[in-house]
Amino acid sequence: MLLVNIEAAVKVETRPGFFFWVQGVFQGMIPHEGLICGIPDPAATRLRFEWIGSYPIGEDRLAELSCLDGGALHVLAEAWRMGGGNALVLRTAAASDKALWAVQEDLRQMGLGDVVAHGLRGPGCTPAAFFAFLKPTPASPRDVRMLVLLLPYLYAAWWRSTCDEAAQVKPVFAAFPEVLTVREIEVLNWVEKGKSNNEIAQILAISHLTVKNHVQKIFRKLNVQNRAQAVAKGMSLQLTSRWRAANFGSRATGHH
């Protein structure tokens, strides 16, 4: 499994490729609900965090967690630095440290469990990168061992996926021109908005069974198990955002 993940990591070149890796075979190494990736922001003396997970937490929530003044993610990164740069495990049991206790409260409110985090040390003991895995199960010594082994590959894959991201958009999406039909993307858009099958059926004026069939086809085509994973993969491929842009454009020109 370690070799499979190393081979997968060295092939990652794009953001969707990184998502598919960490939400795919990487789950066999460190099962997790979400991954927070932090790299230095060249415009500021701080880390810039991004969320990679099976469900979106929202930009506002991520901004709150990333707040430089007491944000949970900066608290975790500082705890890692103060711990000598060793892998950090944060369990949902109450912590003696007040700042870490606040982090745990944030995680409880999000329905998440333990955290396993690690980073790469840069100049002056500042983190050159920081990764935090949010787990649905208790953290184990194996999680720490696997993270230590895979950290260089995780960092390299993430860095490649973030470099010249804008230039990567067209070739990545060109490789998936017909992932879903127009109707399936429309259904996925409403799933992304949190609508139930019954609600989607009413909005689109189709039967509940037809919506259910569309959702099952979406799962199969995107190779996911549930609605949250379908939304996350659809967002990573920008399927729904492209549909909204096309739909808005057709309405603006009077075509339906």
C-alpha cells in the first residue's frame, strides 16, 4: 500500500489529480474526513490553508479556521513548531492547553474527530508546509508512522498541483468533457445546494424516481459512494460551476 501511494503521488500534476489521490488510495494509509493543506503565502508572513475533503466546509468556515489571530489551523501549526517539528496528534478528549482546547471545540462543532498533523521545517523553524488530517476515527500510532513516511510525497504532490494552477485548468477539464450529461450536471448542482431528491423533482418538474436514477448514475460515473463525495468531486472538476456559467449565459441571451 505504501508503494502504491508513492507511485500515485509522483503522477499527481493537477488539483483534481491530488484530490483523487488523497480521497482514493491514500485513505488506506490514513483514513480521514478532510485534509487541510498549508503552504507559505508569498504575499504575507503566514500560511495559506486550503481544504481537501469529501464534503465542502465553505469559504467562510475555512476563513474562520485560518484566521491569523487565534484561528484553529494557525494554533495547530504553532503547536507543531513548538513541539520541535514532530508529528502532532490532537485527540478530542479535553486538552490542558487552552488554545488547543478551543481547537477541539471547533472540531466537535464540525462533527470531526482526532487530528494527525505534520509539516516540513523551513528557515528559522517556520513551517515550509503543514498538513492536518481530520479523522472520523481515533488517531493511532500507525497514522503517525504513515504520515511521517509519506510527508515528502504529500508535499511534492501538493506543490505541483498548486503551481501555475490557472494554466492547468483547460487541459484538465478537456480530459473530462463528457463526464456527466447536461441533465446530470443540473441535478448535481441542486444536490450541491443541499436539495433532496423530492425537492429536485419538484424544481425540475420530473418524477422522484427519475431524479433517483440520475443521482445513481452520477455516483457511478464519478466513482463515489454518497452525495457529499459527489459534490466534492463535482466541485474539483468544476462541473456545476461550468453548468451555472453556461445556464446564466443562455438566459442572458434569451436562449433556454
